[in-house]
Amino acid sequence: MSRTNLSMSISADGYVAGPDQSEDHPLGIGGELLHGWHIGPAKDHPVNQQVAAEMLDGMGATIMGRNMFGPVRGEWGDSAWTGWWGEDPPYHCPVFVLTHYAHDPIVKDGGTTFHFVTDGVESAYAQAREVAGDRPISIAGGASCARQALSAGLVDEIDLQINPVILGSGERLFDGFEAGIPQLELVRVLQAPGVAHLRYRVVRPHDSRP
């Protein structure tokens, strides 16, 4: 069975995106400060290179929310938006985008095709498993998509890249969960300048994934 990984950069006060997300500020105001470890000069540090490669290399499928795909809200209409990443997105695998509004698949270079799923995260996960085979599945975010996947019991491990940044507001990863749910076991700690990489295993008595 394929492994499902949730990987997100997070602030010291628990936010994975800053406030007021928009086309000008896709990560919210201040949210870009959470990603310097892999898009700034620190990306060349060997630990950061290892973690970035684990996020993308060899993935069989990716699941993300519509907010991560782009700033378009409501009906797609005649929008020509095809994602933040240009013609060669970094995923290089089928990507299943959670949305309330149907859209034809968008084919990109490098093996990335965006498929739009209107019937929930469990349907997206079933489709991802079908194409991934034994390869891992990535839950890419944003916060709402991640919470849905966690609530549905689909996540095996969580990688958090913890940054020494206080955002004060925005979107929290674990909002809405009861104390102790999900139950996590810390299995790895890596450190690079300005960031701590923590890996947790999601502990559950029975594997309830579809």
C-alpha cells in the first residue's frame, strides 16, 4: 500500500499561511517567510535539499486544495488560470485539486496533469491511489485540504518545517481537532539554519483508509 505524506511549512505560532491570501500574496501576508528554506539561499543546504527532494521526488500522485492551485473563487467562467507554477510545475505526477466547481483537466509539461475533484477528499484519495500504485501520495496543502485529509484518516506521516517566524494570524493546520486527535509520534528531527524539520507518524489502532 502506498504511503501518504503531508508536508507543510509552518510558523512558530502554528500558521501555514498568513492572512489576506490573494493573487499578490498567494501565501498570505508574511507567508513567504515560511518557505525561505527551499526557495531562498538556504535551499542549497544539504538537509534542506534532502527534505525538498522527499517532498517531490518519486511521488505517484498529489492532492491539493483549490486555494493552493490559485486565487480564482466560485465558478471558473472563462478564467485562463492554470496554476502558480508555469508550464513545468514541480509535481511531475497527477495532481488532484479539491473544488466545488467542475473543470476540465489541465495538462502541463513534465508529467503534471491537474484533475479537478468535486466530490471530496476521499474521492480524490481513491483516484490518487489508483494512479500511484505503490508509490507515495503527497498531501500538498493548503490548510483546509490538509485538515480534511487528516480528519478522514488518510495521512500516514506529517512533515513540518518549523520556522522561527511569528505570523500572528492566518490559517492554522490543526484548527478544529480535539485534544490528542490525531495522535502523533515524533520519528525524526533534522536541523538546518533557520528551520527545524520534524517528522511525525500518525498513530491509529486500525488502518481505516479506503
